Amino acid sequence: MSDERVGMNLRLSPEKNNWLNKRAAEMGISKNGLVTLIIDKYIDDDNLKRFLPEILRLKDEFEKNGIDIFNLVGEKK
């Protein structure tokens, strides 16, 4: 991912702007930082939604072969 930054002009309702101002102040970050966190979270959620069917298919495939993927961590060989 590039370190290059781009500007964005955004118009919000007063309610959304007030929420962003309040929440950013509570978190001790800038409003810009909060918007960036929100976008990052949305991207993560969107990626999970797109890949979840494949993840579940692989989980089922592992379970058909007797492997419980949720108990792999810390399991001794």
C-alpha cells in the first residue's frame, strides 16, 4: 500500500458531523483519523463478506477429513 495521500471533499449532515466530532474527541484522535478508521473497518467487513463463503467451504472440507480448525491452535502433534 502506498504512503501517498489524496484529499477528499465530503459534505455531511450536521448530525453526522456532530457525531464524528464527538466520537473523535472521546477517542482522542482527529476527525480525519476517525474517518480513516471507519473506512478501514468497512473494507475489512466487506472483504470478510466476500471471502466468508470460501472460508466456510474450507472449514467444511477440513471437518470432513476429521480436522477441527477451531482447535488447531496449541494442539500438540
